[in-house]
Amino acid sequence: MADHPVRAPGTRGGDGFAGKVAVLIAILATLGTMFGFIGSASHNNAALYKSNAAIDKTSAANAWAHYQAKSSRQNLAELAASLPGVDQAYYREQIRRNGVEKENIRKEAERFEAASREWNSLSEKELHRHRQWSAASVAQQVAISLAAISLLSRRTWLLVLTSAVAAFGVTLAIFAALQADPLPFTAGPLAAALGAALLTEAFRRVGRRLGK
């Protein structure tokens, strides 16, 4: 029986190594595509909300202009009512009517301003989510590159770094899905990356021992 060369455990994978890394790359590519698609949707939503905010802001400005016009008419009616020989009842009715219309217009303008602020707030939240989804997608692309390097070089220790970067991106995606505030490089994503790296290294060491 011919002798077969023995590979150093944990440094160069066997035939199964390429298959496992290929599956890992496929999973990471799928996640990266999903994160990128959702991030694009968040960006589109942010643009739509910003457009709605601008429309409501314009409506509020128009309402305030109408309010000023009513104020001017009311002031003129008050001035006319103070003149002798005029129909006092008529101008008092004009003053009252303009006052009521002014109040309704003021409420409408404030309602448009409140709606504009709400749309702006929603837009900022969607932009924040877009940044998180984009960062998550980029992390998966980096992890794919690292996995490809590990496949070409046949170095299993590179999978530790691959797992860390992939976990970092997945955690960012979870934060984005939950609409949480943490940005990249805060405790949550970094802790997830460290945990994934340690877990992968532990599996790698166990595999080396079992292969001896």
C-alpha cells in the first residue's frame, strides 16, 4: 500500500475544506445581497419621507401666508370700525369672522409643521438604518474576501478572522432590523465579532486534536 503524505493538522485543509469554505462563501454572499437590498429600500424610504416633509413644510408656509393675510384684513376691519359714520355692526362681524378663520388657519399651519417634523424624524431614522445595513453588507463582502483567501491559501486560521467579520456584519444587521441606535464599532458588534472568533478558534483547535 502506498504511503500518503500527512498534512499538518490545522494549517492546510483536506478535500472537504474547499467544500466547506465554498458553502460558507455562498451563505455570506446571500447575506450580503440581502443586507444590500434592504439597505437600498431604507434609502428609498428616507428619500420618500424627506419629500413628504418638504411638501408639508411648503403647505405650512402657504398656510402661514394665508394667516398673515387674514391678520391684515382683521386689522383693516378694526381700523375701519373705529372711524365715525361707518356700519359698526358690519365691521365687527368682519373682525369676528377673520379672527375665527385665522385660528383655523393657525391650527392647520401648526398641523403641517408637526407633520413635517415627523416625516423628517422618520427620514433620519431610515438613513440611520441605511447606514447600518450598508455597513453590514460591506462586512459580509470583506468576510467573503477573507474566506476566498483562506480557500486559495488553504489556511484554516483565516476562517477565525472570517467568522469575526461576518458576525460583526450580522450583528449590525440585527441592530438595523430592530431599529436600535448602536453604530458600527460599538460594544455589541465588537463583542459579537470577538465571540465568533473565539468560538471558531475553539472548533479549529478541537478539529486539530481530533485529527491527530
